[in-house]
Amino acid sequence: MLEIKWGETCLLPIRKLLSGSAKEAKFILLANPNNPTGTFVPISDIESLVAQSDRLIVLDEACVDFAPDSALRLIDRYSNLLILRTFSKSYAAAGIRVGFGFGHPEVIGRLRNMQNMFNMNVIGHAVGVSILAHRAAYAENHKHIKYERVRVNFALSQLGFSVTPSHTNFLLVRVPSGRDGTWWQTCLQRKKVLVAVPPDEGLEDCIRVSIGTKPQMDAFLAAVEEILEAETSRRSAV
Ligand SMILES: *Cc1c(COP(=O)(O)O)cnc(C)c1O
């Protein structure tokens, strides 16, 4: 079950990850930033875990381009760290189903042994290489998303929602009490706005809102206000 301390800095439970069942695990898979919470743990925490663990730490950095830091600088120093990235988020190319990774030569060497069985196709490979060559062109979009998520976070907070400080391209939003995430999802869908309800236990009163263009986010906020107004008048009519 996910434990979220709303509005607080998120720290990695390092001691838990070094003992108990984690000690027997073949590898430890962590997402930083995390999905669906949008939270980010300091790289010093990641380093502390990697340095103390004798397990392979697989670090999913799918959303890292929206975060303040990355663990890439640790790669040369630790042979038990594998970092995974994807073109699905910050490069807006989920359809090619291609990702990439960074690891110590020892880890990469072991992956190479089985690469032929699970390799990507040449078209996906070519598109990925081309995207990386033009990655500077995405910086403006990343800046827009970081700006917009702050604006939407503030607007939602004013309307009575709790929002985790996000380091990703989405916001995890706890809806005001009285209705759950699925109710909000249905109401928003009627207004042609699609949001996700995280399937995780403990997040039933949450929706996950992806950050889009400014007009899209304005439409989302307008829909939220309309729903809130309808709720208020319904309640006062009862
Ligand atoms: C979106 C996301 C993924 C999915 O990546 P794909 O390359 O599209 O499979 C994986 N991990 C995290 C943390 C994500 O947010």
C-alpha cells in the first residue's frame, strides 16, 4: 500500500529495502520520479541504497526529464545500478514502444548476452536515435509542462483539492471529501475531459491528471469548477 504524506518531502525507506524480503530479491525496482504519486526522492538516497545493497537496483527514470535531478552520474561508480528511460513521456513518442538504459559495463554486458532474443525492431531503433539527436528541441515543452503543473496545482488547491508536489508530467490529486475518484472521472468524462483513477489501494479518492497544453488545462479547470458549482447547488437544494 502506498503511503503518501501530502505536501511533505518523500524519502526512500532505505533500511526496509536493505532487510527482510528485499534481501532475498533478485533485484529491486524503483521508479524515481514515482508513478502515480509524482514524488521524487533525492539522488543521495538512491546512492545510499545502491552503495549499501548487494542487489541489482533497477531505477525507472521514465519521468526524469520533469524532475530536478537524475541518478545518471552514479553509473560509473556502481556496478549494481541499471537506469531505464523511455521515449513514451518527455519525448511524446509512446507509440514507438522504445526505451533505453544506462548501466555499468558489467550489467550491460550481461544484457547483451540475451539481447538477440528480445531486441527492438530496426524502425523503432532508428526513430529513437533520431529523437535523441534532436532532444534539445523538447526542452521548451518540458519547461511548459513544469510551469503548467504549478499553475494547475495552485488552481486546484484553491478549489479544495489536495495535490502532491509533482516532479512528473501529471498531478496526483485528492478530491474533496464526499465523492471518490471514479465519480470525478465520470463527471469529467461527460464534459469530454479524460483523467485516470489510479488502481492502487489507498488512492480511491484520487485522480491523476496529465499536464497538456494551456487550453486543455483551462478546459479541465473550467470543467472542475462547473462540477463543483453543480455539487454546491445540489447540496443546498437538499
Ligand atoms: C509511463 C511510465 C512507464 C511506461 O513506459 P513505456 O516505455 O511506455 O512502457 C514506465 N515507468 C514509469 C515510472 C512511467 O511513468
